[in-house]
Amino acid sequence: MLRLENLTYRVGARTLLDGASVTIPQGHKVGLVGRNGTGKSTLLRLIEGKLTPDAGEISVAPRLRIGGVAQEMPDADGTPLQFVLAADRERETLTREAETTVDPHRLGEIYDRLDAIGAHSAEARAASILAGLGFDEAAQARPLGSYSGGWRMRVALAATLFAAPDVLLLDEPSNHLDLETRIWLEGYLKSYQGTILLVSHDRDLLNSVTDSILHLHGLKLTLYRGNYDRFDRTRREALAHQEAAYARQMEQRRHMQAFVDRFRYKASKARQAQSRLKALERMEIVAPVEADSDTVFRFPDPVELPSPLVTIDRVAVGYGSRPVLKGLNLTISADDRIGLLGANGNGKTTFLRLVLGQLRPLQGEIIRSPKLRVGYFEQEQADAFDLESTPVAVMSALMPNAPEAKVRAHLGRFGLTQERATTRIGQLSGGEKARLLFACVTYDAPHILLLDEPTNHLDIDARDALVQALAEYRGAVLLVTHDPRLVELCADRLWLVADGTCRAYDGDVADYRRQLAEERRAERADAKRNDAASATSRIASKKERRQADAAVRAALAGERKRAREAEKRVERLSAERSALQARLTDPKLYEGTGDEVSRLQIRLAEVEQAITEAETEWLEAQEALESAVL
């Protein structure tokens, strides 16, 4: 169980939480939602212990492990598989200890504990998670330093999933994932055995995975049962009831106040007026509905051009002389809404750059309509803004001949109005930077919008506004996104980028999900067959190891017995030697014939030899014991 009681947290003069309380039962999967900038990521860091609240308390059930994805990217040392395996600290510690311990009893305890925690299958489990997140066998063995930031964040996510904490904290885990990998993650989280607190703006992910929604609004936390759609309906109904109750109360107060104002100074009505005045004072005020600021997206309409806008004929495209895509025969019309499907690395971005004109065909021909303008939204561009600049300055540089009023009007199409237009870019949220990028790529009213992961930093309301804006936009759209809902609502046609080409996909997103699910099932069936074979081998290996351990123990027992017996002989013979030496030093012994002296000397020599042999046997037994332990 996770409990937050009267939690307050401030950043400078700004309060993010004020007396917020909630209890999350163990095993629940909870979606944490709220507008951008309300403090969702901060709340996760408070729960993880990376921040300290100004007031209140965070308590968890004893021995529960809390884990989240590290914000820092994995360093370049090692491979993805090595990094993920290292996330299981207990296994790593035991494995290192097994390599250095000299105590055979401790070694047996270590092997028993490694068996108990499934260490024998750790590498297979880690590899399976990495494969689900897009790393094939060869990719798992490549140096981490060879991967981009997005792929290294996938490795960090894989490590957290592999560690399997009792309370799993996830902050926008699908941001760096393609649609295919996101579908895998959805299935993995649905079957996760533990508590999940998930920050996401992906409505489909929230609907599929969560059984409760925790809403951060107005500095407070409210827990709703059900998935996001149920939360949305419940909240809308509650707001409607609150708004109606507020309106009724305001009308009632207005009516009572009018009576008081009219009759409070008339003797015949003074008592009634005074009574109504006291009732007004006692009345518990219904809070007005706090309206969220409207999310705005409006794309400028382009000048109409005849179709097709782009014709791609027998084209191969790639980098240098190496083609990434071949055999491309496609057309883009003025009213097309096309969703590009395909795993990361298959060439979706390469295809967009071909349409944009950044890449020239290695063979074949691409024909573009005269006067064609193309707008390209690529999330990385938002990270390239000068953080000391402002949205107005950025847009003025793109529109040098436009008056400031027109520049501000264009920014206003994307919700960057008034003070946000002159705010330093470094102080804008990720969603606001994305809005600025939309303004930049559409200032000249492009005929085609190429959108590469446009929703990464947009909250749910902003995504809904983007869907509406794309529906009203009169140009063509090519969309690459990990958000299946955006594809379903915006795309009229689907193209699949796979197997070194791009072709029309005969089906919808649901069909594509089923296809991926079937492929995953086939992969799991293969993995189970391999696991069964591995388990059989493991059982044999375990039996052999037990037999070998028994043989070692038997051998060690024999050596220990041999050493003990040799030691006893040395002690006994040493005592006899001392007695013989004492007799031989007695003067009376030499008063006789000398036969007794000779006998004692012969026996002393035999004892000395026996002691030497016993000591040698004891040393050999000890060396054998030490060699077996090492």
C-alpha cells in the first residue's frame, strides 16, 4: 500500500501540491493525469524519495521496493544486455560473491539463493524484455555508446522492468517507442505483477492498462475507479452537476439578496429580511467550476494545387550508395491523410525526408507539383531552439516582412498568446515548445504536413485539439506516431514501411495490432520451445552439478578424515617419542648389559620415521582440501 497524507510541495514561490492526500492499494494500476506543468513528474520523484515534501508524509508497506526509470541515460560502457542484467542487484551481488568465496558452505547457500530467484533464466528474461523494446540479438550485444538518446532511454526502461519493483513508477514510457513497441509495452504492463503509477498522455495506454485514474488538479489529488474514458465521463458529469449547482445557488442568493435590499429597512418586513440575511451568511458556497484554459491548434490553409502533389516512381532511397528503401511506387494527393506504420529503424523517417526533398533518389524519379510547400515537424527540432530567445523573436526571423501583429496572430493559432509569446523559450514547457515548432513549420501554409511523432509532449487535451485541427486542415498529411488513437482518428490510408520498401497496407490499425499480436505469439511459442529445451538441459545440468557436488563432498570428507587421523598419529607418536627420549636420558639405563638401550634407540628411530610419514600425510590432506575449496 502507498499512502500520501497532507502532502505539500513548492518550487520557489509556486505551489504544486497543497495538502494532497490519497491511498493506492497494493497491486493497483493507476494512471496519473493532469495538465502539463501541474506537477505529475514531481509527484513521482517525491514518491521515489528523490525530492522531499515541504509538509505531509509518504508511507509505503514494509519491504516494498519502489522503482522508476532513471532520468539519466545509461552511460556508454557495456552493452544493453549487460546494463539490464545489472539492474537485478541481488543477482549481481551473489554472482560476484560466488566468484570469490572460499567457503564451500557459503558457496552452496549462494547457489541455492540464485536458483530461488531464477538467476538461471535472468539472461533470457532480460533478452526478452529488450527484444520487446526493439533490440534484436545483435543489437543487445552492441556498445551502448553506439545508440542515440532515445534508444538508450529504452534500455533504461528495460532495466526498470527487469528489476520488477513492487511499486513501478513510469513517466511517459511510450515517448521513445514506436507503435509496434508500444503495443508490446501495453501487454507487458497489463500482466505486471505489482503496483503501477503511470504518467501518460496516451489515452489508449491508460484505457488498456489502468484500473484507476489519479487526477492532479487544483493542487489536490483525486482517485477515480476505472480507466481513462470512465474517468473522463465521471469528471465531465461531476463538473456539469457542479456548474448547475453553482448556477442555482447564485440565482438563489441573488433572489434572497434582492429581498434583503428591498425590505431590510421596512418595519413590517425587517424580521424576514434579517432572517434571509443570516441564511445567506450560513450558506455553504458551491465552488465555481475552474475552467481549464482552452487548447488551441489551427493550421493555415494552403493555396490549392492540383493532384497528385507528389509522384514516386520506381524509387530507391538511402544514404551514400546504400539504399534503405527500394521499389517505391506511390502518389500523394492534396486530400490524403496517410499513416505510416512500421518498426523504428525500418525507414519511416528516411521516407519522410525523401518526400521533403532532403534525400535524392538513388534510382527512379520523384515528381513534385510546382510551387509545392512541405512542412516537416520533427520532435528533435524543438530541442534546437535558442533557449534565450522568445517565440515572437523566432517567428519574426521566419517572417521578416510581416508586422508583429501578424506574427503574434500566427503564434495564437497554437495557443502561444500574450505573455507566452514573449516568454524565454527556456522557461516554456515541452508542450509549449511543441506548439512553437508547429507554428514554425506552418508559417508559410504548407501543402503537405509531415508529422514525425508530433504528440510526445502534448497532454490529452492538446492531442484532441491536434486531431480537430488536422480534420479541418485542407492540405495533405503524412503521420508517424506511436499513438494508435491519433492514427485511427486522422489517417484515411495506411502505408507499411517494412522489408526494405513502403507499400499500401490493406487494413486498419486494429488489423495491424492483430497482426503484431500474432507475430508476438509465434515468437513466444518459439521462445517457450527454446525455454523447454533449455529447462531440460538445465535439469540435467543441475542433476550433474548435484552429483558432482556430492562427489566433491565425499572426496572432501575422505580428506578431512585422513587429515584428522594423521594428526592423531602425530600426537600419539610425539608423546611416545618424548617418553623414549626421557628413558634414554636416564643414567640408570646404562648400568645394565646395553640390550635395553639398543632396543629403545631402534624404537626411537622407528617413531621418528612414523612421525615424518604422518606429518607428510597430514600436509597432503590439507593441500587437497584447500585445492577443492579454491
